[in-house]
Amino acid sequence: MAKILMKGNEAVAEAAIRSGCRLYFAYPITPQSELIEYMARMMPKVNGTFLQAESEVSAINMVYGAAGCGKRVMTSSSSPGISLKMEGISYIAGAQLPAVIVNVQRGGPGLGDIQPAQGDYYQATKGGGHGDYRLIVMAPASVQEFADMASDAFDLADKYRNPVMILADGMLGQMMEPVEFKEALTDAEIEEMPKQHDSWCIRPNEDGDKKHHHEINSLEIDPVVLEQHVNNLYKKYAEIEKNEISYESYDVSDDNEVLCVAWGTASRIVKSAINELKKDGKSVGMIRPINVWPYPYEAIAEAIGPNVKKVYVFELNTGQMLDDVKIAVAGKVPVEFWGKVGGVVFTPAEIKEKLEACF
Amino acid sequence: MTTELICAGFGGQGVLTIGKFIAKAGMSEGKNVSWLPSYGPEMRGGTANVSTVVSEEPIASPIVSFPDVLVALNQPSIDKFAPSIRPGGILIYNTNMCPHGCKRDDIIKIASPMSDIALEIGNTMVLNMLAIGIIIGKTDLIRYETMEEDLTSFMKAKNPELLELNLKAIKRGIEIGKG
Amino acid sequence: MEKIAYRPESLTQIPFTYCPGCLHGVAHRLIAEAVDEQGLINKMTGVAPVGCSVFAYKFFNFDMAQAAHGRAPAVATGMKRARPDMHVFTYQGDGDLAAIGTAEIVHAANRGEQMSVFFVNNAIYGMTGGQMAPTTLPDMKTTTSPYGRDTADIGHPIRVCELLDTLISPYYIERVSLLTPADIMKAKKAVSKAIQYNKEGRGFTFVEFISTCPTNWGLDPLKSRDWAKEHMLPFFKTGCFRDKGAE
């Protein structure tokens, strides 16, 4: 397929449709409006459901209902809206339902602003909603990756019966880059897909079917039973941690004097700085977690080469992923952090200056 | 080879479109491109700008801090972005809307009454095509043929008159760009 | 021998866990009977709320979902859109539907979602121990209105049928009572109609049951019915507010 110049918000929507998503429930919010608008235009053309919900809370609960029926379903929002969805996300995780949630992050806290930020890292990777649960969290750094993650997210959601969040930001949502889409699933393939969930999902009792009674539920009133349920969830999460680590190594070598760790939009800017430093003969490598949960702790530890004097974390927040990097580095070398907040995005020149000071 | 471009002006002047056409043409010519707009509540009449990068290499940061080319359709855009143009870079600006111009002498300045020329061609809407023409005339960022092909493919059936005006504006821009 | 009393197929064998004298069991049974009668057991699904009827998902003998507090109409919307070949209902109490879930019920009704909503109104929060509900009557004492509901401070009870009746989309809205055997027979007719309209895909159907809470009202079951007749029915008048099928 030829490349198309597209905004991230639209590319992820198109990719979701191609991946068999025929149900989308959401509420408008900047800077993800192009996503909901794209779905409004395109869903009717594929006989899919587009529904603009009365609230973020309702949208995520519609997702809960549709996911309970074993169908591929998605919602999207931006930071303040994702906060509102957290109740439903906890229920979806508790009831072990497959669903995809896109967060096009903006500046916070509160209403914040509408510019790109990465302030929802804790919320996405450490909980956000109540109770013991985990989301699989994927963090794209380009429009192409944003689109590719849609189909991966649905596959992972189905595989683990777990909600998956794509944690993008206003820059990735608003930016246009060339994107190449995978072949769309056929109607027959999409029809077949929910059958993998026949053993638990809400569905009619077909003729000849043994009568079933499936419950979509996160309530276990007996503490002993709930304990077992949560322990089972954590067995599943351990499996995910084993299988789904994903990261990019950029210019990582034994020559590195500094190792950077950055994710999403921030990593793009760090890359530019690394390229500039390379011209000056200064060797800097970077680990970019592609999935931010599960987290590539070992990859970071292994990337600390013999000449690395410092691990430098750059984020568009006050140092949220920093905690995970410190766990990974485990005191081997000093870990430094620099970030910008409030929707202010650092420039390659600023990062270069910070890194130069390490030499 | 990487070229970083900022287009800036009032919302509604079509600055975002300039960047979009450049990015699309660059993509058609097999280059890596990115297009990153400013966004916000100023849908009309506020200031708008877009960073466009066209490169032979994969694009790291889509954020342009030091543009090789700045297209400024109004004075606030010059005031804001011209100081960061790379030395030897290009400033294309609209003298109708930029009464104070730019005082830098280490850059190439292409000043023309773009609003007047657009009106003369027949429609103020072609102002952005004029800018694209100037870019084509002055740099080898993209080719005229790519633009013609792209515009023709989506405008010929819908609005052939406007297509003609657009192509005319690009050609006129090329002349200005070549000086 | 003719069998005149039996457990509806649409109820599981799990015994109800409601308090003695509670009318949830009656409401459950009416719904289950109607589902049986319409032959919908293999295509029916429902959503349980948060409140005393939180375990309704165990009691109905088909696939069920349990929703967060007040969100049942949104969950049911997602279910119906995902499985248009199924029929869906929600079962909600007054705290769930008329307080925390006000947005969800109003907008599901306004979209004319293809669902039936069964709303049990006993003027109190039961499960959490008798707190004030949006339907608590003026001057009525509850654990969070220990001096009686002060309408100057907290407003008047919400009449949900009347509220929904201001919307254009709903297909059927009726308030019934579960306070006497005769009322229960009438309630059965309303439930059957809602389920039938649901089966026929007519649109949004809503049945409110005036019920009791002997435990939290501190009255025995019979006295609580008398209390409801005396205090609730004058404020929450039974009757059909909307029946587009009868027009």
C-alpha cells in the first residue's frame, strides 16, 4: 500500500478499523478530536457503531458492555477525560475484558492545557483506577507506530483478556507523517474473531448449544475468593511481563559515555540531540521503552556500557518514568533527570546542551 | 540532507496548508516528512504556525527550533521566528502584512507583496500557493511537477477554475523565488 | 395435574439473598416470567446494578453483566450495540439510577436505546444501610437525613418517570406498585409489555416499581406496604406516562 500523509489521531483510528474494531464510544476532547471525528465519518461506512457518549464515564462503560460481548471495542480521550474513565478501566481490568483505550495526553493537572505532555505515565502504568490491576501500556513515538500499535493493542487485549492503553500525546495526535497501513481484516475474519471468547462472553444460546450462564463481573464478595481472583490476575500479569517487553535501542554501544532513557515524543527529540552530538564525536545511546508496561528494566541495565558515566532520563513531566529507570539502574551509575512540563516541549538544542554538560 | 521549514501567519491564511502540501510533495518524492501544527483555541484570526521537515534521513524531532526556511505571512510571525532562522537560511515574507520586515542581514530575504499578487491572480486564497511557488523557485525542496500532479488529482474534477488559479500562483511564485 | 406455581426458567436455582419481606424477589420473578413467556431466554441478557440487587447477575438464568454504580444503561448500550441480536435490560435501584446514574439513564432514554429499564424505587439506599436517596420523601428520616429530609436544603424527591416523560424518544414509560397482589398483577402486565416491545425492537422501555424496604424503614413487611401506600403513592402516582404502542 502507498504511504498516506495523516495525523496520528486519524491514523490510529483507521488502523483500529482495519484491525476489526467495529465499536467505538467516546466523548470529544482536545487534542484527540480528529480521532472521534474520523470514527464518526468512517464507522458508518463499515457498518460499525460510532456513538458519542454523554460523558467519558458513560463511554468507558459502553466499552465495558461491548467488550463483555467479546467484540473489538475502543475508546479514546485525552488526560482529563482518561481520569474520568478510570472507574470503568478498573472494572474492565477486574472483569478481564479485552478493550483498547487511547490517551492523547495533554498538560495537567486539572484542566491543564491542550499541549503535548507525558504527565499520565504514573496513571497509566501504576494504576490510575482503584485496586490491584495492570494495563498493558504502549507508547508510540511516530504516526506510523501509533497506527501499528492499534492492531497490536487489539491482539494483546484479546490474548490476555486485558485492557490495553496506547499512551500517545498531543504532538503525535496532531502531527502528520507518512503512514502505511496493514491490509484490513475481511468481514468474515472480523465475524470469526469474537468466537475466541465464546467460553466467557455474553452471547445468545444458539440452537444445540449447551445452556450457558456467563457473568461479566468484577465483584467477589468473599475475601478469600477475591484474593484468589487478584492472585490469578497477577499470574497473568507475570506472563505479560515475560512476553511483552518492547523497546528500541538507539546507538547503544560500548563507546557510550551517556545512556539516555526517553519514551514517546520525548524520545524523538532526544534522538535529534544524539545525532548532533555524534557529529561532534560524542557517543550517547538511548533506550526507548516502546511498551511502558511491562517495562524493560533488564534492557536498560544491560545497555549501561563500560564507559557510561551517567544515565539521563528526559520526559515531558517531572520525572515519572524516572522511578522505573532508577529501579533498572539499581545504583550502578548516577541517574539524572531533566524534563519540561505544562505542555512545553523541549527542543533538540536544549537536550544537546544538557548532554554536552556530561562530557 | 534535511530541510526544516516553519510557516506562520494569521489563522485562516492557509499557513498549515503550505506545510501540508510541502510535506505531501516530499513524501511523493520518496523523502521522509513530518508536519506538526500549532494547535489551540484560535481557529480563525489567531496566530498559526506549522513545522515541516523534509529529509533524506529518518526524522528524529519534528519540532523545528532553527528553521532553514521561514514563510511569514504577517509581522508577528517575523518577530517570533525570524531570529531563529539558521544563518544563511531563507525568509520569505509578505510585505503587505509585514510593514517592519526583518533586520537580519545574515539570511536570504525574499520580500514581495504577496496579498496584492494573490488578488491580482484572482483570489486571495491562492496566497499559500504563491508561497509554495517561492519555495520551489528558491530551493530544491520539492518539484513543481509533484505539486501540479497532486493538486490536479484532487481539484480537477471538483473545481477546475481554482486549480488553474493555484497553478498560476505557484508559477508566479517560482518566478519570484528565482528572482 | 395443572401446574400453577413453578420457578420461571429464566431464574437460576440460586436462592435469593434478599431480606424477609423485600420485594426485589417479586420484581425479579415478574421479569423472569415475562422473558419466559416471550420465549426470549436464549437471547436475553441483563445488567445488574450496585445496590441490594447487585447479585441479580446470579439470579437470572442467562448471560448477565454487573455494572458500576449508576452505569448500567451505558453498559447495556455497549452490549446492545455489540450484540444487536440480543435483548437487554437493566435492573436498577433509586440510588443507582436517580442519583449517581442520572446522566446515564437520561441519555440512554434520550437516544431511544433498545433496552428495558426496570427501576425499583423504595425511597432509600438499602444495601449501604438506609441512607437518603434522591427519591426519599420530604421529612422522611434516614441515616443521612436523621432529622428528616429538609427540602429547603436538599431539594425534593425526583420523579423519574415524569422526568423521562419530557423526552421525545422513549417508547414506553409506566410506574407500577408492588404493594398489593392486585398491584403485582398490574405490574406484571407492564413488565410483559416492556419485554414485548423490547423483543419487537420498538425502543426504550421503562418500568418503575414502587417498593419497600422493611429493614431500613424499621417496619414489618405488611406495615411497610401500608406506609408506602400512604406516603409514597400520593407522591409517586402510578400509571402509564407513555405508550407509543397504544397510540
